[in-house]
Amino acid sequence: VREREPEKMRIGRKDLKQCKRLTTVVDGREVAIFYHSGNFYDINGEPCIVCPWHKYKITLSEGKGLYQSVDPKNPIAPTPWVSKGVKQRTHTVTIKNGHVYLTLLDMSTHRDSDYYLSEKFKKFHNFLQLNLINEDELMQ
């Protein structure tokens, strides 16, 4: 059985450099695309980006989270890079003639980053926002 080639979908016509982020729904799934203007890093021979907010190191090819491990018995020893496993969903984005195209990659397995698009997270986030607003009002 031959696997079906991932489909490239046109999702918009935007200048990603200018807007920095594009959010859309593809096949019932919310997808956020970020323009990364920072540096790319070579960690263990893999191209990676560093999240500007959290400083997480993520491989571009598979979305693996990387960290430097420390040997507690020898804390001054060189710290090798180690994978935490696949944490972030990655997709292929191309821009052609001003149009942004997205190719969804393996959607069959769960990624830790999926939680942030779940209804559970959205409800929790909304609850926090409401409570922070109420606390601010009480402080005035």
C-alpha cells in the first residue's frame, strides 16, 4: 500500500515577515504559522530554532525538544545535547507568488504542543483571564 503524498494547501496571502504570525483552520484543526526572524542553530548536526519566549531548543525537521544534560556525579563535565522526544508539531510552509502554502505533516500522533490548541486549555486560559481581570478590578 502506497502512502498518500501530503497535500499542499493555500492558506492565505500575507506578508509573514510583517505580520509575524498567521492562524488558520485546516481540516478542522487550528494551525499557527510563525515567521522566525531569529538565528538558526546547529545542535548535534540538526538545524534548530530557539523559542524567543521560553528558550526551548526545537529541531526543525521533527519538532524534538533538546536540552543539555548534566551528570550530577561530575557537574563540570561537558554537557551533551539530549532529546526530550518530539514535543512540537512541525509542517512545511512555502511562499510562492505572495501566497502562503501549508503542507500538514503526520497528524496521526499526539504532540505535547497539541494541548495548547485543546478546548481544555482554552477554557483554562479564559478562566485565568477572567480571574485576573476581576483581581485587577478589586485592587482599584
